[in-house]
Amino acid sequence: MLADDGTEEVHLIQNTARLEVTDGDEVRAGDAIVEGPRNPKELLEIKGVRETQQYLVEEVQRVYRDQGVSIHDKHIELIVRQMTRRVMINDPGESDFLPGEQVDQRLFAETNRLLVAEGRRPAEGRPELMGITKASLATDSWLSAASFQETTRVLTEAAIECRSDKLIGLKENIIIGKLVPAGTGMEEYRRVATHAPDYRPMDFYSSADEEQDLAEWLAGQAGSGEEAFEGAYEAEVIDLAGAMEVPADADEVAGDV
């Protein structure tokens, strides 16, 4: 292979490998020259995160399609996103990161944006590709990580670092018995106010109240219910009678016809 600067490069392949290129083809960095799976980590280093994510989704989908199973891409994309959401810090710059630390991609981008806006030197890092197990343990929630694997190690590190869990994900909220932050469990839906002017709280009988007699309480509930029902019934009868009233000049109108 000839590079752009005219130098010749030699790439060794297996004898049984089938080439995907022929003489005269133009090959870019990261393109496959033989059939078969590619190394995702090399693809991540050369092509970037988005190209690696698309490749992983296509490879997983190919396995399921060969078995006649149809799965929407979004389910696989969620897993792949978790596998590629970490960045390894090479040079912390003027940030608070440490060399060799793995941080979330969004936190890395937001921190660098603030540093550039302040005229300071941003941090440098490279994207990391983690396995499913490692990605699950690398979550920011120590509750979620401890419930998955290596519980002793996760709890020990969380105690040493005095970490706190902000309960952002679904799993950690389920563990402590809170509403999951999705759908009606989200914060903005908890502040929804309803307008019900005729609402009256329901009365409950308590056996702890010795002065309250159960028979009298039931009789009072039945009486209040009957009064409400009778009032509604009388209102319906009055409305119906008003609708059926015949005007005084109805006979004259009929005679003229």
C-alpha cells in the first residue's frame, strides 16, 4: 500500500483471509481490507466514537437477523452508548481532573466548554470502549453498581471516597422504594395542580377512636350519601320538567297552522 507521501506500507494478513480491495483502490484509515470483524478499539482510535457505535450496532443486529429476530436499533444503541460514554484523561490542563481518570463524556465536554469560555487551558482525553460489565460498574451511582457485581469493593470505595448518590437513574430509585424518574414520576409532573372545587376528602373510620361508634359512623355516611343522591335526583327532575313545559301560546300557534 502506498501512503499519501509516497511511502510504501506493508500489512500482513492471513492466508485464508478474503480481500475486500483490489489493485488501484483508494483506502482510507480505518477501512476494512479483508472480510471479517474489525477491532472496535482500533476503530474507535482511528474513526471516532460515532463510527464505532454504528459498527457495534450493525454487528449485533446482524447476529439477530441471522436468527430471524427483529429488534429495534434503539435497544442496542442504549447499550452501546453506555459502553462509549467514558473518556480517559491524558492531560488535565487547568481542570480538576486527574491523569488517567475516567470521566463521563458529558462532564468532560461541559468542563472544557467552561474552561475555554474563561480563557483557560482545557483538558485532553481519549474516548474509551468498555465492556458491558465494566460499564455497569463505572456508573456514577454506587447503589446501582453495588447491586450488580463486586458489592464489597464498590461499597468500600464509596465509603472511602465519601461518595453520595444523587438518585438520578431508575435502578437506584427502585432500590430505596422511590418513584422512578420517568413518566409521571418525574419532578415536573409532581407539581401539576388540579382544579376540583367540589372535592371533599373521604372520611375513614378509625378503631383507635373509642368515642366514635361504628354503627353511628356508618349511619352518618349512608345519610350523607342519600341526601346527595336525592338532591341530584331532584335537580334532574326539575330540569326535565322545565324542558317539557309547553308555552302558553302553543295552542294558538297550532290553531293557526
